[in-house]
Amino acid sequence: PPGNYRFRLNIEIIEKDSVPEIIKKPIADARLLLEDLGTHDLREVYVDLQGKFSFDLQQDKDYKITASKDGFEPSPSYRFHSERRNNAQ
């Protein structure tokens, strides 16, 4: 339908202290919590060995994501809104 878009959030978890930043040290098996702030539905997943995971999101929703793993400080929570901008998906 017109005006209906698909959103995908690609996450990559790397060590904060990776210096230089070109050498990214992935954090395998980190835990991600994705919360739909409208419904408070939670999704809990674990990234792969390269520290990556992709979420499919709904349009015009507010989300919060947090990463954690034993032995590391928890990440700050990131809030974002899924919306179409400048003809980009």
C-alpha cells in the first residue's frame, strides 16, 4: 500500500575501547532488549559471533534498545522512532 514502509534496525555491538576504531572488536553473544514503548512488548535476543543482529520494526513506533553482557558495563538505553524521512526507507 502507498505510504507503507518496512524498517530494519541493524545492530553491531563492539568494544568501546577499540583503538583505532577501524579495528572493531565485536562482542559475541551480547544480550539485546528491544522494547516497543507504546505497548511495552519486550524482545530479548542475542547477537551472533560478529556482534550483529537485525530487527524488523513497524512504522511510526517508538522503541528503546539496551545491550548487556557479563563482564561489560551495560550500554546506555537508546530511544528512537521509526519513520520515513526524505524518501529513504
